[in-house]
Amino acid sequence: MSKATSILSEFSPGESVLVDGFKDEELSLKLMEMGFVPGTVVKIDREAPFGCPVCVTIGGDYQVSLRKSEAATVLVKSIIV
């Protein structure tokens, strides 16, 4: 079960979310090539001291670091356990 759509950059380390879509059509291709495919679970692992970059685990398989501005273009739904 999931809540309303938010953006990835709003979540804190330790939280898991479900990719729902993208705000930026041009950047969405790059993000999908990195593994941010709608329906994929993403776990926020850690943030740098000033919040940029953000390190996430995609689908439980591998880690990726994103700029905060890139994370702000990923639409997600929080996962309610």
C-alpha cells in the first residue's frame, strides 16, 4: 500500500519509496537507464552533510548517488509497511 505521490528528495535516509514517474522528460531517460523505472523500490541510504548528493539503493541490487536537483525530478510514493 502507498500514499500520494511526492518527490524523492523529500525523503530521509532509511525510508523506502516506490518510483511513480518523473517531472523532467529529458532527465527521465537518464534516470531510467540508471534503474529508476516506475514500480521499482528505492531505499534512501544516506545524504552528504548539506544534502547533496543522496545515495540510494535501487531494487535492492545496487547503489547510485544523485544530485538533490536530480532527486527532485523523481516522483515517488512512500511505502507503508
